[in-house]
Amino acid sequence: MNHQNSQALCYLNKQAFLSDVAKELNRIRRYGHRASFMFIKPLITDGLTDDYEKLLYSAIKKELRDCDSVYIFEKGVYSAILPDTHEGGAEYAALRLKRSLSRQKSIGDQGPVAVQIGLLSAGPESVVNVDSLLKALKRDLERDGKCQAFFEEKKTARAGDKNQILFISHDVKSSIGLEQALEKACKILPLELGYLEALENDKKYAAVLDENWLAVNRAGVEKLQKSGVFKNIFTILVGCGNKVSLQCDLVLPRECDSKFLCYTILKAFNSLREDGTKDNKCLKRYAETLSAISAATHQMNQPLQIILGKMELLLLDLETGSLEPEDIKKVFQEIRRHVLFSADINQKINRLTKI
């Protein structure tokens, strides 16, 4: 890039970024290369001075490669171009950048800095123009903010929101542990039939159940179900729940990640209206998101099966000694391509779980 040699002497700006993006996209069209592009937004709450902005610029540049370019896109937002970089490599660079800036003891007079990062990878099969690339980067920057919303919500939740009640079964509570993460967002009570029979108006209720609790309380659950009690409770089932017929709002796997479960509970309360009734539009969105996750995991099977097949054939050929170095190189190139494809799908799945 024409601006790269001057980077030690000046701070590249938005005009330089737009110019270099256009040149990089032309290279992709002409030579079939890949490149990744980033928007980087430090979460600064105390104002961003010009001097501190330059210190952040230097800190970001230090974490990227020498061949990568960093720009001050606008006040509080940086951009970067990572040439010859696939999306999996860009995701790793973004994660490394987040970890580094959030763990540094100080940058100038400030402490560690959290950042949001939007990124887009472009190759010969998906060349875009400059305008659509900028729009895609802005969307991904916003999406990354939503991915981190759980941690922000946990920090800003008001102490002791007694209008939000969470019932949780003993087995789930002891295996995952939610009190520390949710104590400021809701009141946590043990999942007992007596509590469920005495719901109050104008409060939001959510319940986390497991199949063992359902089996033990089968008769009581079916009685409450007939009386319509569960219509006012957002129910999250952890496990299959085949032993008792209960139409739950959300079913999660038995080995559910604790952070994802916390995030789901907070979103469940958000899906309830102020009077405690369920928002069907939000429930539909949950269903659509889970359907998208299911479709993405199905897509993941294809590259994984190809990788496994290639590895098995490679091992057989190595045993016979019939492979030339050039043949081995081609096999590993094919495996690498499918690994990168799997990494891309996995990243999309990760984001879908946080929508």
C-alpha cells in the first residue's frame, strides 16, 4: 500500500483508508487474493482527546502485523486492512486485539480499554464495492456490541430488581451456579410448586427446569399446566424432558454453558411485557434464531466429514509410501480450505447464540 511506508511518520486517516480499500479490492479482483477489513471502536466513556487517540492508534498497530494498515476512520473509530488474510485469521487477530487492550495496565493515563470490532473478509468469490463494504463493517460492529451485551447488562443491572423473579431447580442451580451473575438482575427462588401457585400480578417470572425435577413433580406440573399458570412464566428447559409433557418456551442442551444460560435468562425477562405477559414476537425470534443455529451446525458437518475423509486417505497413502511431496501439499491445502470454512461457520454460530 502506498501509505504503508509513511505510517511511522503520520496517522492514516479516513481518506487514506477509502483509497487503500479500493486498491485492495482491485487486487482481489485481479489476482484472486483474500483480504480482511476491520472497524475498531474503543469503549471510552471519559472523552477521547487527540493525544489519547494517537496512543490507542499505536497500541492497535502494535498488535497487528507490519503488513497491516491502521487508520483513524473517524472520532472514536479506527479501521484496518489485513491483506492476504482469511476470515478465520481476522477473527483471531480481533480476539488477540481485544484481549491485549483489555489486559494492559495502562494506555497513557487510562486503564485497560474494551473494544468492539466489526470485520469483513473479501475474496474472489465475494468481492464487494467500497460502499457495501463500509455498510457491512458497520453492521458487524453493531453485532459485536450485541455479542458483548451480556457483560454490559450484568454490570449495569440495578441492584435487587424484585419485579423479576427467577425460579430455578436445585440440580441446575448446583451444577451451573447463577447467583453471582444474576443477583442484581432478579430475585432467585427455588423451583417449588408452592411458589408457582402464588404468582403476583405485574411481575415478570422465568423458570429454569430440568427433566429430573419434572419427573418428580409430574402430577403437580400437569395440574398447574391445566390451570394456565405456565402462561405467565417464561420456561427454560435444560435437557430433553421426555418424562413429562410440558410445552416450554425454550429448550437448551443438558451441557449448557453457564454464560449462555445467564444471557438467555436476561433475554427471557426482556421478552416479557411490563404486565408479565409473554411477547410472542420475541418468542418467534428465539425460534428463528435456534432454527438458524440448527441449519448452521448442519452446514458444519460437511467440511468436517471432508476433513476426516482426507485425513484417513492421507494416512493410508502414507503407510504405502506412494505419496509424493507435491501430493501431500495438495491434500493439506484442501484440508486447510475446509478448516477455514468450518471456522467461518463456527463464528456465525457463536454470533447467532448472542443475537
